[in-house]
Amino acid sequence: MVMFTMAKGGVASNIPVIDMQDFPAQSGKLMDACREWGCFRVINHGISPALMGEMKVVSRSLIDLPVEIKLRNSDPVHGKGYTPLNAFSPVFEALGCYDLAAPGNLDKFFDQLCVSDPRQREIMTTYLKVTHDLGMDMGRKLLQGLGLSGDLFNGWPCQLRINKYNCTPEYVGSTGAALHTDPGFLTILQDDEIIGGLEAVRKDTGEYVPVDPMPGSLVVNLGDLAAIWSNGRLWNVKHRVQCYEGSVRLSIAFFVLGPKDGALGAPEELVDSEHPRLYKPMNFEEYRMLRIKTKCPTGLIEVLRVES
């Protein structure tokens, strides 16, 4: 059975909805969503509808640039820069900016795409800052929900990706982004407010559940690193994007990846006789490259299982 949660304004959602202004009352609901779904929507998240709309307009203007300009947003590592249309995913393309907080990286992204309008730069910079703040707040709430404290994501690199699905009428019913888990810890997604297509896999039944649009909200997905770090307490949701309509679908993803240095594993507070360590610690960049090398978009964390 698909679960429907009624959000404010009478809008039905088929994944849990978390009110970010209702803590600590929502803490239990948040942790249940992280354990049983690995994805949820957030409302009252502090990012204004006006800024979200402006960010969508700027993002669309960039992803619609000529291909020869978008190709300047290149990176030798797949997924860090421009992903062009290709035989594997003939309707999907994306722009990327990796490690947003590193000095000069966002300016380099703007320069690659010839973004000379200071207002466009201001909108993107502001949006990314408030989204980063939301991610840090989410990290603190996850720690508190697990009985821990501190700033979980402090100093971790984050990544922007602007996704465009060029769905044509002939492609309706086909897959725009194949089934996968996100390799990092947490993703904050501004999905298309009109056109659906995102589908999450339920942990308990394995069925696909449509994640229907809810204007003004954001989708949060937990990735592989969340499952590794939490010793299996948090669920790394499998998801995909289907082409529901013969029109363009746009989404903006903000990835909280993993620490730059060293390996990330479960803290000692989450390991005991009843919860033995499940996964070997792993450096995020090494894990990302392992996923690319093995072409394994789901289930790769099982190779990190600690032998019992």
C-alpha cells in the first residue's frame, strides 16, 4: 500500500513530509522517515519561494546554453561537470559544480558558462548558501535523533547539479535516470514543481512509489554514505526518474558528499553488542571512483560489509 501524508494546504504527498519549523516535535517522524524510507519532503525549510523560483529560472538559462559552452563545464571525473546527452541516457543532461565552498570553484563554474550577469551570480550564490545552511541543520537534527551532538557535515564538500530531462512525446514511459542510490550522504533536491517523474523504492515492499510534485517543498534523499556512517540505521534510498510527459523536466540537486580527508565509518556510539559494525570505513572519493569503475549504481556498499 502506498502511504499518503497530507501536507499543509491539503496537498497529498506519497512520502513523509517534515516540517522544519516544528522541532523537536518532528524528530521522531524525521528518524522514522530516515530509517524506513530514506527520502522525505521538507516544508518550512527557510528557502523562500521567490528565491527557489529565481534559481529555477537561472538554472534553466544555463542548461539551455549551446552545447559548445556547456562542454566548458568539463571534469575528468564523471558527474562532477557537464554530462551530455548520450546513448545510455538519451534525454538526460546535467551541469555540475563540485566542492562549492572551495575558493574559486563557484566563480570558475560561472566563468565556464560565461555567466556575466551579476544578478544571476547573486541568485545562485544566495541559493547555494541557504541550501548549505539547511543541509547543516539537517545534519544536526540527524545527530540529535541518534542521541549524538555536534555538526555532522562541518567542512564536507558539497556539489551542485542542474538536471534537465529532455523528454519528447515518443519517450514517454521510458527511463530518464536509471535506478540508483546517491553515493554521498545527503541530497537536497528542488524538483520540478509541475512535472513528476521521480520514483523512490519502498524499503519494505520494493515497489516504486511516485514522488509527486509539491510546490515550495524540497526532497531529501539519503545516500550510501549515510548507511555506512549510521551503521545501517539510515536507509540509502534507491530511486529513478521516469518520463511521464513529453516535455522538459528540470531539477536542482545539492549534494552533501563526505569528508575530504580520511575514511568515514560508524562512530563508536553507534556500535555495540546489539549493533556490531556492519561496514568498513571508506573514503568518499575512493568510493565514488569505485562506483564509476564498477558501474554499480546500487548495492555497492555490500562489498564493504564486515565479515561476521
